[in-house]
Amino acid sequence: MTNFASQCRGGKGNRSPGEGLPYLVLIIDELADLMMTAFDEVEHTLCRLAQLARAT
């Protein structure tokens, strides 16, 4: 995943044209603690991430 940022910016890296980006796995340890710390920000961001993941 060292070239992920450049691929997102439009750089082709090692990909051939039309090839998609690799899957990303997000692991959140202690989600309850994160939700207690900043509920509004975390809830909105996680909902948006889930919507984007579902759309693809």
C-alpha cells in the first residue's frame, strides 16, 4: 500500500488502465471508546464510509 496515495491522486503506479484500486480493510479497536469521545464526528464519518462502501 505504499503507492496508495499516489494512485488516489491519479498516478497510475503499477496498475494497468482500467484496473481498480486494492481493497482496504479498516480495523477499529475500542469503537465504544471512540464513540464516547467524539460521537457526532465519528457517527457521521462511519455512516458516510459505510454508504460509500455499499455503493461500490
